[in-house]
Amino acid sequence: MKPGELDALLQPWAKEVRSKRLEKDEPYVGCLPEGVPRINPYGTRFVESYTAKGLTHIFILHENGDSGAHRQVFMDGRKHPDDNDLFPSWFGHSIGWWDGDTLVVDTIGYNDKFWIDGKGTPHTEKMHTIERYTRPNFGTLLLDLTLDDPGAFTRPIEYRFQFKAMRPGVDLMEFICLEDNEYGIAGGFTPADENGDKEKAKQQGESKK
Amino acid sequence: MKAKLGVLLAVVGLSYLGLSYLSVPLLAHHGFDTEYDKDQKLTLTGVVTQVSWMNPHMRVYIDVTDKEGAVTNYNCELDSPNNVRRLGWGKNDLQPGDKVDFEANPGKIVKNRVALVKITKVGEDKPLFKRGKPDDPKQSSSK
């Protein structure tokens, strides 16, 4: 997508919401989950879970701990729940299947709390994503992600991500974002702070002997 | 035949260098410009008071004494502890009491909260840590 092209696809209400959002107000900076597709590019591991009946779940792990701990993809052939049983969540309800050598992950049931990007692009609970993972060679994983949200965009959007395999011995490690989140203080604000109490932040941040 | 994904570990864009020279890839420091001034760079010498291996950003605290003898403690932010570890920095490589030369971008409001650019132990040639430019392309391709 060319710069500015995403803008042209936003419905008027979404454009207006986005224009008013400030980077510091994104839920992610307060250690809340990033959602999809924001979490996708980060270091990831796919973990398959089997029972005697075969593959039942794939867990997509990301390192961004509490803001992206794991996604659960049901591989047992089930359908998405009916609307009355579908409670919106940060990563939605994912079902998956194999299409030849392509892993397809179909997700609905996202809440509208996370941002599509750092600029504040909004979405609605109607958002539906389809991820198609292919592995052209051992060290490369490709993801084609279609984002379809008729509540916020005028047409579906396509993303393409390319992943490289990490060298052996490198693992995902614990990441607890909330343990020492000092985001904003250097800039005179905190994520929860509407207007930025700069003087208070200055006193909080400085230490002189 | 299906291509089994198994336990493939995949990552975008990280670079790994030898242990003798560590460079931190700037992994999408969210909101760098809201907090730090990338056009200013401080160059200082001081004594490490604390090394904090905590998420989301590791911090090194350094006491710097000015010409008048006043001491300011700098709160220096790095990348996540996991990413710094992956570049070879060990738990004990930097200790309170170590004397260091460092470069950093200052906070826009709170000047002693800084984003670390480079740090070298005094007397050693190679930096312990060196960051790319603050306006390096962000890792996330979703923007």
C-alpha cells in the first residue's frame, strides 16, 4: 500500500477518530494487547497441540508478553460461535485449516479497543481477518493477511509479512510489560494522563543528590 | 504433503552480531518522538548505580558529577531485556560502580531521562552497546 492509500479507504467517521488520536493514548503503551495485525510482525512461534484425534489447536505465541501472549487457533473443524455466544476479545475467535500447504486462520470476534496502527486507525467489532501462512523454504514464512471491516473501511485491505527463521537456540522469553512501564515520563506525561502534568512529571522523573 | 509448521520460530528483521560488538536493532520504540529529542545528543561520563533488567525497556542508571560537584542520576532506557540479552550482553557484564562513557538522547521534558545511544566502559575500546539512529525504520510492517 502506498503512503496515504490507507487513509483513502477509511470511512468518514473513522478518519475523524484517527485524526484526533494521540500516540500516547494507544492502549498498547499501557501494556494492553496489540491485537491483529499489530502483533503479527513480532517474534513468533507456532505450537501445534495434538490429541489422539489429531491436531486440535495451534497456539501462535509472541514475545510481547501481556500485550500479546498467545493466540489460540482451533484446528478441530469447529465453526465460529453464533453471535450470542461470541464475546468480543483482543485477539478474537480463530479457527484454522490446511489448504494444501497453506495454513489458513480465520478470525472474527475482535473487540474495537486496540489500534490497527500507531497512528490510531480504528476498526469495529465487525472486523474479520484471514491469514494465509506459507513456507516457501525452510527459513522463510510468508503471511498474507486480509483485513475486512465493513464498519470502518470501504474495502478489504491486504497485508504481506515476511518472516525469517531465527538461528537455533534462540527462544521466546518472558516479557511482562507492566513490571516497569515508564512510558511517557521523559516526555512529561503518562499514558493515563489526559493533558500531561509536566511539572509533576518533572518532579517525579528527576533525582538529585 | 502438508508443510508442518511445527515449532518454527520466526522473526522479522533482527540482526545478530558477534559478542565483541553489540548493536541493538531499534525494534519499533513506540512513541520515541513523544518522549525523546532525537536531534540532541548528550555525551557524558559517569558511574553506574543500577542495572535494571525489566520490561518493557531495560534501564541503566548512571551518576554524573558536574564541574560544581553536583550529581545527577540519569535514567537511561534501552530495548527490552530479552533483545539486549540476545545480543550477548550478560547479566554481570555491567555492574554498579563501573565507570562508563555514554551517549544518549535526552527526554523532551525530563532531561535526565534519556534514550541510550552508546555505552562503553571507561578504558575499553569496544562499546558494550550501540543503538541505531532513533529514526531507523520501525520493525512493524503494518504501518
